[in-house]
Amino acid sequence: MIIGIDASRAVAALPTGTELYSQQLIRALIDSAPDRRFRLYFNQPPAADLFKADHVEIRTISFPRLWTHARLSLEMALHRPDALFVPAHVLPIVRPRKSVVTVHDLGYVHFPNSHTRFQRWYLDVSTRWNARTATRLIADSQATKDDLIRHYETPADKIVVAYPGLDPSVRRVEDTAQIETVKSKYGIDGDYLLTLGTLQPRKNLARLIKAYSRTKAAPKLVIAGKKGWLYDSLFKQVERLNLTERVIFPGYVAGIDKAALMSGATALVFPSLYEGFGFPVVEAMACGTPAVCSNTSSLKEVAGDAALLVNPTDTDDIAAAIQYITSNAELRHTLVESGYAQIGKFTWDACARTVVEVLSH
């Protein structure tokens, strides 16, 4: 059986959530199914050792625009695999009868103002297309599955929930010298709270900054992540609230530094308005870092009882949680222990086995 995979998102220069999902899941699929043949499609040449295995075929098919619907569709017409899996994008117009796609979230439905008009339109059209044309859908969480059923009337039996896994390189760093080196690299000194993700409205950073301004004696706040959209107002807000000495924007954090930065934090504060899964919360658990996160979308499902949950639209609630977690060592210890137990639910091997099962039947 030849399983084709759209691997175009696995070669992003600065990978974030969906790109990391694509990288890790493709690697796990290759490892978990040596009896299948995988044909990976790239829109730019991958690194020579990326996904290298005897049962993997690499197809680089460059094309300037409309790569998915034009060039990948042509490839499907000329050399059709037995099944196609798209982990982080949209299904091409021409595709095998058996086509499976992952839907990560429907945040644009719940919080439309957190996206530009074009982004809302594109996300709606592409998700509707995926929901209608795919043989089966993979959902990152039960929350995403429920949203697909509610907003696109997708039959429940067409959707399979497969929790993403945890990058094995993200684990507790005990070496204080390594942590200090990474802190210095990103301009951080002393104790700090951390939030991690692309700077965009859906991450609810304006409320986080406002809530943080109301706290007393809290560590510095590190807002890490690459610039997305509508982020300029965040810098102005920090200046207006006289927080320039307390709030740090280090930019994108390289994967090799993530575990140390997470391990050194007093707590992760992640009051995102909506997440299809919420990788930073799971990564915090793996690094022995207590977390504050939203009680909405998939986050309460992912966190279980291993995080302090808040209403992301209530600034006072976020402020109170920050104050509580920074001043209560016993609470932090309890959350860390619960987090270590919770992360056992999230492995790439289990996710890959579920996807292979869906693709094979």
C-alpha cells in the first residue's frame, strides 16, 4: 500500500503548531508502519536526512502558485497513491478515493475578530472543503470534533479524534547553567512567567498584559513567539502601562531552546481564546512547569486537573490566577505532579497508529 502525504508544511523555516504537528506525525507514521510505503510530497527540497528510510519515497514538485490544487492535483492524476493524508493543509481538487485530512481547530468561528477578513474567508472555505470531500477527518481533540459536527454538520462517524503527541526533546532541564545560557540568549534575567505562541489576537495577549499589570510582586512576563498580525498594539500597550522593564518580547524561540526556557519559568500563562489542542500546555507539563490556561475549547480537555483554569475573557480572573500561582509553592508542586501524569495521554506513536488505521480501512 502506498500512502501519499502532503509534507509541504513540514519544511517551514520557523515551524509553529501545525508545522511541528506535520513534522512529528510524519516521522511517527514512518516509524510505526514499516510495512507501508510512504510517498512524501514537498513544494521545496527537504533536508537530505529528513524522513529518510527505505520505505519512504521523496517527491519534490516545485510550483510558484496554487501548489496544492494545481501541481499536487496533477501529481495525483499522473501517479495516484492508494491513499492521501494531509496533516496541515487542504485536500487537492484531484485526489485518491481514500483521502484523509487533519482539522486542527475552528477558532475563526468562535472568535472571528481575531482573524483578518481574508483569513476568516479562507479558513471557512478550506475547512468546509475538507469536511465535505475527505473520506475521514482527524481531529486534534474532542472539542474540534464537536465544532465540525455543529458548524459543518459533519457526520460524527466520519471524524476520528487522535491527540497529537509530545516532542521527545521537550522535557525537564535540570541543568541551571543551560537554563541561564538560554535566558541570556533571549534577554531574560531573574524569575519570569512565560507565554508561548505566535503574536496574534487569538492568543489573548492584550488581556494577559492588562491582567499582569494588576498583579503585585509577580515575576517578569516573557511573551515569546514570532510576529503574526495585529501585534503592534501590544508593544504600545506595554509602554502605556509602564511595563517596558517587566514585559519582554524575545521573538521566536528555536526548538532547541524551548525546553530550557520552559523549565526555567515560574509558570506558563496561556489564556488563549481558542485552541484546537494547545501544545504549550502539554510542553509545560513535560518540563515540570505549572500552567495557567483557559477553561475553553480543547484546553480544559488537554489540561485535565493539571493546570489552573481561568475564564480567558475575564481580566480579573487571569490576574487572580497569576497572583495565586506565583505566591503558592504548594499549588505549583501539585500541578507539576498532575502534569507528569497527564502527559502520558499524548504520544506520537498512538497518534500515528490511529492515522494508519484510518488510512488502511
